[in-house]
Amino acid sequence: MKKVILFAFAILAAFYSDAQIITLSNLRYVVNGEGSVALIGSNTTQSSILRVPTNIVSQGSSYRVSSIRARAFSGQGNIMTLVLPEQLDTIGQDAFYGCQKLRNIMGLSKVDVCEAYAFAMTGLVSLDWSQVSIGTLGDGVFAQCKKLTDISLPAELNSLPEAIFCRCTSLTSVNISSLPLTQIGPRAFAQCSSLQQLELPATLIGIGDEAFANMSALTSIELPAAVTSIGAQAFVGCSSLQTLEMPEQLVSLGYSPFAGCNSLREVTLSSIISDIDDKFVFADCPVLESINIDSNAQYYRSTDGVLRNRLNSKIIAYPAALSRQIHPTLRATSQPLAPGALMDCELDEVLILPAQVNSLPREAFAGTSGLKKLEMPSRSNLTTIGIRAFENSRDLMSVVFPSKLKTISNAAFSGDDSILDVYTLATSVPSLSETAFSQTVFENAVLHTPEDKSEVYSAAPGWCLFRQIEDGNATGIESFNAKESEESVFYNMQGIRVANPRKGIYLINHRKVMIR
């Protein structure tokens, strides 16, 4: 760190070596030309009050103080009150960054450019810039001002820059409804962990990525009807948010916008929404009961609270709380899944994937409970199991892989330490990540291979980590007589209950049986 600081000073020294430097009252200025100077710092540590003059006079010449240069007072620990001229052209990047005792900013009425992080990580308690005219406001200007409790922003402000109030952890209530804002930038209020109430303007159109991320005290928010887009992870980690009605004009939802909203119970989507990044839309929302959308919506469907694509052929998101009702759609799981679609859901003990499913997306079943046995029908087209697809499905005890399987990705079954048996029907050894299973499974579970394939598997990357490999696949198919069948409940290989089974293979009491 010391080398970096010395290097920075060396650059500044080189930059100012040919410039005219003026020192007055402990403050240092550099002449810009045309009768103006920029304040570049001080010779010694400042007192508690820093007064930046409107003009200075040196050697009979008068100069207007037009700007404060980048990092001019960065890290100075004594400044408590800053008195600025009424007008400035520029307040430079990091100009007062880290002045942790700075409580008040006074005097300023107009500034053309306030650059990024100019007052970040200061001790500001209250900010009233409602009468200040600002041309351009940079990113993170007030980021990490952890004592800031009250803000009033310039009346003409039409967008909030990225991270402007990020980590302002003492903010409890913000009302920006009177501003002509059209955009809220990425991470604008991210990690404002005490912010309980946020009132937004009717002019708002776009909400940036992570704009409200980890606002853990926010219980509700009214989104203006004109909002058309909500960015990736916009509400991620808003753990107290309970209900959310989407704006009427909403068209686009970014990646994983509500992950970790673990108090969210109900969501209503706009009827015109057409672009949902279907990865983890409602991941880690354990009490979510329903996702609603108007029946006239063109691009998406909600059936019994489950969000699907417009053709009703793909599950985008399955509410975790709904799964605990043993919902018939979930029992069959007959449709392709979006990433994280069934995350944290409660499943039946046996899950048989439909033959037509050719891949399982990442984290599709991550964190599920109740599932003990995973099987695929013999005609299964499954070729790929995605990253963390069944991660932390801790009840899982047995897995059967189909013959066409090609790839088992990183951490696919990570944390599933209860797995005791892994069956593979593939005669061509699939690619297996070394992190697909936990070390506990590699050490304790039995890998059952096809006939005469144990040596091939024991030499293959990933598979060789299993300490117990048995040759010859135990299919688990048993014969069943008619008398027994009269007293049993049957499910076909798609997991659907069958009242009058004919000849074929069925599931009975979690066993695979054949009726002849």
C-alpha cells in the first residue's frame, strides 16, 4: 500500500512540475490559465473547518477557484465541516474520500461535475442538496457514508448514478418521489441494510442491476407503473420483502432478480412481460407460495401459481412453499426446467425424470428436501447434468444414471453426503467432474457399473475416486404377482399414479417392479 501511495505522489509531482503552484493559508493551488486555479491540497493536516475561497489573489493577480482536483483531501482525518464556494466547475474523483470526520458540506449552490466517489466513506450525517444545481453526478459519490441518515437530492436530477448510496447503512427512509428520475443505476442503494421505506418517482423507467440488493430491512416497495425493466439481482438478498406487485409496463426481468428474498410470499407479474432471464428468478425464496400473471399474458403462463413459458412446456420457477403441498405437476416433473426452477422445493421420495428431458440445468434441484432416489427410464435422453444441479439435496440416497449420459458437471451432487449407491447404465464412460460428489460419497458410496465395465470406470477421471466399484449393474427390477398388486399403489416411470396397471415396469413402495 505504501508503494502505491508513493507512486501516486510521484505521478502528481510529475504532473504539476511545470505548472505554477500557489500556496496561500496552507492551501495549495495550481493555475489553470484564464484567471482560474484548482485546489490541489494542503501543505499540512487541515483543521476541523476547511474553507475553500471563491477567489484568491497572488502577486497582484486575482484567480477564481474553479475546481477541487482528484484526491485533493482524500483520507484527511481532521476535517469536520467543509465550506465550499457557491459555484465550482468540478469536484474531482475521491476529492474527500475517507474523510471520516466530515459531517457537513455548506455553501455550494452549483457544480458542473461532481466526480466519482468524491465524498465516499465520509462521516456525513445529513445531506441537503435540494437547492444545488448539478450537471453531472459521478458513481458512488456518497457510497459507504455509514452515518448518513437523511438526504435531499438536486431537484433536476434525472438519474441516480451507480452505487451512489451503496453501503449507507444508517439510512432508514428515503423519499425521492418528487425528482424527475428515469433511471436508478446499478447498486444505487445496495447494502443499505437499515432502509425500510423507499418512495420512488412516477417518472421512473429503469432499475439497474443490484439496485436494491441486500436491503434486508425493506418489507415492501411500490414500483411505479412506468418501469419497463428491472436489472439482474435487483432485489437479491431483500430478506424482509414480503409481497411485490410488478409495474404494469414491465417488459424485462434480469438474471436472478429476487434470489434470497426469503420472506417473499407472493409475486404478481405484468401481463405484457416478454423477457425474463429464466435463471434463478425466484431462487432461495423458501416461503414463496405463488407467482401470478394475467391469463391474457402473451409470453408467460401461471398455472396453479407455477411460472411457465407461453407454450406451457417449460417450468421457469416453482414456488418452494407450493411444493410442500405435494403438487401433482411437481410430482410428475414432466417439463424441461429453467436453472434453479425447483430450488429448495420439497419433493417426493422418488423422482423419475421424463425420457424426453435431455439436460438438467444448473441448480435445478439444489437444496431440495425429501428426495431419496433419483432415477431415469431406460429410454432416457438425458446427456448432461448441470453445475450444482442437486447440490445440498441432503436426503438423496440413491442415483441411477441413464445410458446416454455424457457429462456430470462441477458440484452436481455436492453436499449430498447421504448417497450410498450410484448406478450407471452408460457403457461409454461419461465425463465426471472431480467435484461432482463430495469426498464422503467417493469414500462411502458403492458405484455399480454395467457388466464388465468396472475396470474402465476405475481408470476414468472422476470415477476413479470411488473407493468401492462393483461390476454388473443391479437394476432393482423385481417381479410382482397379481395378488400383491391389488393392495399396492402404482406409479408409472413418469411418476404418475396408475389405477389399473397392465404388463410393464412400475414403481411400488419406492421399488421398481415388473408385472408380467
